[in-house]
Amino acid sequence: MRLHRLELSAFGPYSGRETVDFDTLGADGLFLLHGDTGAGKTSLLDAIAYAIFGAVPGARGEVKRLRCDLSSPETPTEVRLELTVQGQRLLISRSPEYDRPKKRGDGTTKQPAKGSLVWMDDADRTALTRLDEIGRTMQRLLGMSAEQFFQVVLLPQGEFARFLRAETAEREHLLEQLFGTQRFAEVERWFAELRARERGKLQAEQAKGDELVARIAQVVGIEPPEEGVDEEWLGQLLHERKTAVLASTEEERAARAAAAKASAAAEAARTRAQRVHRVRKATAELAELDAAEPARAAKATELAQARKVVPVLAARQQLAEAQRRTGEAHTAVEAARDALPAARRAELSEQPSADLRALAGDYRQRGGELSALVEQAEAQKTDIRAITELTDRLTELAERKTKLDAELASLPAAIEQSRALVEDANRSAALLPSVTEQRDAFTERLAAARRLPALREQLRSAEQEQRSAVDAHQRARERVLDLRASRLDSMAAELAGELKRGKPCSVCGSKDHPKPAPLTLGVVGDDEESAAATAEQETAARRDEAARQVQEHTRAVQAVLERLDGAGEEELAERLTELQQRHTKLTAEAAAVGERTEHLHKEERAQTELHEQLTAVRTESAAAESEQAGARTRVAQRADVLEQARGDFEDVGAHRDHLLALANAIDGLAQARAELDVRRAAEQERSAAVDAAVREAGFGSAEQALAAARSDAEIAALEEHLAEAERARLRARSVLDDEENAGIDPAESTETTEADSALAEASAALEHAVGALRSAVRQGDETEALAARLREHWRNTEPMRERFAELDALTDVVNGRGQNAKRMSLRAFVLAARLQEVAIAASSRLRTMSQGRYGFVHSEAAGARGTRGGLGLDVLDDYSGQVRPAKTLSGGESFMASLALALGLADVVAAETGGAQLDTLFVDEGFGTLDADSLEDVMSILDELRAGGRIVGLVSHVDELRQRVPTQLRVRKSRGGSTLELRSGLAG
């Protein structure tokens, strides 16, 4: 992966639009990114990370506040990164979600996050616009996740120093993110989950076995044993059940014999009692029948008379039915006459039936001849209606065609006008960024121009203060010189004043003082000279501070003058007003691009739709005209024939219906007359049959016969009464004549209580014995069946128990327990191997940086308080030959160790992921802890990196690096936002 160009706008501390040309910046392979604290050095790295992955590393990514607060509301927040990955040149653009002012009205609205990925070497390849798809594509091309990228490309020394001193758990978490060993954790979880599932299955099967044991114990009626259920216990239960079945069988056999004997005795007693009861009942019934014999004789006579009158009643019923039908036929004749036309009713009523049938046939024939013309009459009506409808439709289509022609004529001019408006809006949108940049630049220049008078006033004040300070210092300096000269002049008198008789001179050592210098007034002492010297130093400091202030204000004024480039405030204000007006106009037109484009498309769609509608109208008009001409031809051809067939009626159908109705009415009258004649003859025959039936039944008259008549229900009741009396007599005689009842006295007792009690006792004993046998057999059968199932369950679960024991042991090993001697889980084992590779890769660089003194040592020892081992990382000190904890390194040594660790980790991760070659690296801070020699060693390592074709960016504010790295990108901060300044070593 190689970076080419980075553009950011309103991002982090950068309020405007800034650009970083990495091709120029990294031409020498090494560049320095420096600036004041908080200026925005790390924000450039954040912008690179955000462009690639849509996120920024560390705690800054948790805040999700990427927009610069100092930016103007109109400036969009955006990051654009041009880079090459695996031979493909890409352009990534991203904008985070942020609040922007509403285009209409007050307040703000949420600007959604958006992005794009463009393949610059393949114009035919579709650009990506979905954020998640962009992230997945970059992760696939780079071969690493965002977390891995943050660690191996943006090398944060503070984090690696923390990693160097971290405990096992924290180090394990970072390594797991970098090397993507989650799959091994998944393997551990898979084994644990598989063991849990298999344990659940085994426990479920064991529960089934326990359930079978409980059911066996329940069947047998004992408590299930808590443990020790085996084949011996099961065999003992089965033997006991067989013994119980044999004993119950013998008891049941004895009880069954006793019950059979008691049943025979009870049956004999019940049989004798039943016979006595039947004889007693038959004797009583015969006595009752003899007493009721006269009443039965009268009923028999009544039944005979009723049976003789039945034929008379049948003949009377047939006569009544014939009379009813004759009346109905007469009513039908009158109705048929009423159905005839009133004008011809009298005429037709007098004609014979034969003439009526002939006349009806004639009318029906004429009506049939008209039926063929009825369909033509209906078609005629349909065609006439169609002609009217088609005329209306043609008028409507003509009006619609006129309207469509007018609308089409007005569209081309409107479309050309809309197309011109769209082009204007697109040009405005294209010009808007440039005008926005110019407006922002002139806004800053005008603000600088307005600050210039104040800056110049401050410079004049500073210059005046400098002159005063110089004068004051000159006076103080002169006083010191004067005092010093005066003191030198009076030094002999001062020394003479210290001489004592007989004591040696402090200057020459002589005890003789022949001519001491005399004391004079105004001798300068040491205190006065010291006070003057102090005053001189204070005025010198004031002078230097005033000179520094003048230099500062001079630079500020010069910077503003350079920015103004000779332009005045009035000129800048006028130019800014023009740019502002142009920006407002372009913004309004650019905002209308979508609306104008949609309006143009709408008009173009309308033009197409109008053409289609006009074509459809023309087609439909031609079809309607053709259809109308055909209908008119058919109407003219049928008109004469239908007019003759209609006659005096409304249409042919009405004429036909009249003839057919008249024929039907005449036929109806003829048929009604014939039916009336038939009914009258039948009535006369039924009257003669009634008289004959009366004579044959032996009655004097029909009234006498009707008096003897009875209903069917009454006759049936008489017959059933007489028959039941006879049946009762026969039943009673059969009971008394039965040989079994011979010699039985009806007065004999019928009690069977004693025999029934004996039978009940024997039956109860048998039922108990049978129940006991069935229970014993059932218990035995169920016990044997459950025992067979239990044995089969034992056989089936034995392989499962063996497999689970193997799985349980293997899962413990994978999770660092059981027979795992290293007490390391699979994931920790893999991470330990990766950490060992990192330690080897990092040691070579650490030895170079530390001049052969230090190297990394990977340790598999367990941590404190029994924590798992395998992730220990110590330092071997070649001076002492001892392995030291990394925590004992000094600040500079820790920086070298963490940098070596970061570079080694980057190499291992890049090799592990198999992704893109990382041609661009950033090392963030930490150089301030190094002495000159150590810095030289670290720089040699970085030179090795760039010698391999990589571009290395150093993020630091150490002054010495500015002397060593000629290519620099400086970040300047100000109250209006940070800016970038490139200083290329190739330029000069």
C-alpha cells in the first residue's frame, strides 16, 4: 500500500481545505510531520484511517466528532485519499455524519454520512458508494482489519510501550485482534459447546435409563435404589416376579373351583323361583281373560261391520276426486277463453275444437317464419347504436388529437429551455468549489488587512519601548563604568584605611607603611557598585525583551503584508463582495441541479408519452371510421325486409310474439274443452260404482253404510285388542302346559338369598385371586419388557459414554486443562507462537538500536496468581547476561524497545495476513526520550526501512529531527484553524 495524495476539508482542527502530496513528501523515503502540541499532527493520521475504514483509532474514534468547529457552515466535511493497493490505483472519498444549517429556514439538519471508491485505472469498473461495501473491499485488498491497520501502519509508540509492560490478559487481547485468532477461540468454544451438547445427550440417555429403573421399581412396588443398579439387581427382581406368578396361579385355580360350585347352587335356586313365578302369573292372566270375554265379543261385531263398509268408502272417495277434477277442468276452460284477444273471444269461443287446432297451427307457422328475421332486427338495432356511439367517439378523438397537437407544439421550446437551465446549474456546481475557495481566501485576507493597522500600532509601541529600554540600559551601563572608575581611583585610600601599625600589608606584605594614601570624600563602596551592576542587568533584560517584541510584531506585520500582496482593505472588501454575490448565485443554481434535471426528464417523458398518445388516437380514429362505414352498409341492406315483416307492430319480434301467443291461447282453449269432456264422463262412472258397492256390502243405503264406518286407526286398535287377548290366553296356557312346570304350586316361596350370598362370597374370592394373578403376570411381563429395554439401553449408551470420555479429555486439553502440561489453551498456544515470531523479528532491530545490548525473550511461564502462561515478553541484557522484565527499562530504552516491537509486529502481521505490501508507515512520537547516540541508532533502523522501498513518516516535535530530516510537513495552528506547510528537501 502506497499513499499518493490526501485532501481534507473541515476535518479535525483543519477548518479549510488542506492537501498533502505524499509522492513529493515521501520522495526521499523519510519525512517529518511536526508542529505545536494540539496543532493536528495525529489528525492527519486519523484522516488516512477514516478514508480507508470509516473510523479513527483509539479513544478519538469513540467520540465520533470529526467535523471542525471553526469551519464555516457552508464548508463540507470531507476526506479524499488517493492510494495504490496491490497494483490498483484507488480514490476514496468519505464524509462523516454531521449537523449543517438548513437550506431553507432556521435550525440545522443531519447531513448523512456518505462515501465512494473509484478505480482510477479502470474507468469501466463501477464505483462503490455503499459505506459497508467500501470498508469490506479495502479490508480485502489490504488483507487486514481496521484494528490491525491502526497497529501496523500507524505505529503508536505509547500503546506499544503499554503492550510491552502489559499483563497477560491485556497482551492476549491485542494479539488476538492483530492476528485474527478468533477462529481458534471459535474452535475452543466449538469444543466446549460440543462437549456440553454431548454431555446433555449422555445425561438425557442416562435420564432415560434412570427413568426405566424408576418405572421397574414402580411396577414392582419398591423404591428405586440410589446407586448400584446392575445386572444382578435386575436378575433378582425378575426371579421374584416369576415366583409370585406361580403362587398367584395356584390361588386362582382353587378360587375358581369354589366359585363354580356356588354358582351351580345359586342357579338351581333361581331357576325354581322363576318357574313358580311364571305359573303364578299365568294362572292370574287366565282368570282376567275369562272375566272380559263379553266385552271382547261386542268389539268383534263392531270390527266386522267396519270391514264390510271399506269398499263403499273407497268408491265414495273416488267419486269426490272425480267431481273435483271436473270443476278444475271447467275453470280451465273459462281461463282459456279469457286468454283469447277480447276482439275475437266471442268468435273463437263458438268454433269447434278441431277448427281451433287448425287455426292455431296456421298462426304458429306464420310466427315461425318471422323468427328468422328477429335476429336480423336485433342486429339492426345493434348496428344503429354502434353508428351513434362511433360518431360520438370520432368527435371525441378529433378533439383529443387537436389538444395533443397543441401540447406537442409547445414542448420542444420548453425542453430546450429546461436543458439550458440544467447546463447552467451544472456549470455553477462545477465552479462553486473554486469560488468558495476564493471567497474563503479573500475573507481571511480582508480580516488580515483589517488587523494590519493594529499590528502596526503594536509594532510602533514596541519600537518606542525598545528605544526607551536601550536608553535606560545605556544609562545604567555608563553608571556602572563611572562607579567602577571612581572605585579604582579611590582604591589606594581604601587600602590605606585598612592598614594597621605593625601588621603586614595585604598587597605587598610589608609591615612598614611609610606613606599611606589619604582618605577623601565620595569613595565608592562594594555595595554601591553591586547595586549599579544589578540595575544594569535588569535594563539589559528589558532591552532584550523589547527587541524580541519588536521582532515578533515585525514578523506579524510582514506575514500580513505578504498575505495581502499589495492589496488594500477597500480593494479586498470590494472583491469579497463580488465573490460573495457570485457564491450566493452559484450556490442557488447548484442547489437547483436535481430539481432542474428532474423537470427536464419530466418534460422529455411527457413529449414521448404525447407522441405515443397521438399515434394511439390516430390508430383508433381510423378503426372507428372503418367500423362505422361497415355498420351503415349493413343497416341499409336490412331496412326494406324488416319494414315489411314488422307490419303494424313495433318491430318484427313483437309481431312474431303476437302470432305465437295467439296460437298458444287457441290451443289452450281447445285442450281445456277436451279435458272437460273427459272429466264429466269419469264423474258419471264413479257415481254408479258407489251405488254398486253399497248393495254388495249388504247395507240398505249409503247413509247406513257410512254410519258403520271406522277410521283406519280405530280398526287397527280393535284388531290389536282382540289379537292381544288371544295371544295372552295362548301364553298363559303354554306356561301351565309346560312339563317343567308340572306339579308346581303357585303359592310356593321364591326366596334365593342364601344361595346368592354364598355365590357372592365365592365370586369375590375368585375376583381377588384373578386380580392378584393378573397383577402378578402384568408385573412380570412389564418387568421383563422394561428389563429388556434397560439392557438394550445399557448396550446402546456404552459407546456414547466412551466417546464422551474421549471428547471431555480432548476439550480439557484444547482449553488448557486436564492432560495439557503447558496449561495453555489452543488460542493462547497460537498467540504464543505468533508472539515468539514477533520477538525474533523485533530483537534484530532492538539489538541494532541498543548497540547489541538488548534483545527480546519470549517466555511460556505462567503468570502471577496462577494465570495462564505463554505470552510472557522479557528483555535479555547482554551486559549482565540476565533476563529483565520490560518494566525495568528506562524511558529511552522503553521507546527503542516499543519501536522495535512495533516494527517487528508490523512485519509479522503483514506476513500473516497475506495482504498488500505496506509501503507507507507512520511512527508517532517518543523520540524525545532518546539521547544523541540512541537517536542515531534508531535513525539507522528507519533508514533501513526506507532503503527497502518504504516511505516512513515520523510524527514528532523534537528539534534535532528537524535538522536530520530535510523533508518536513509542518502543522501550524491558529485561532481560525490549523494549516499545513510543506518543506521539501529535494527543493534545495
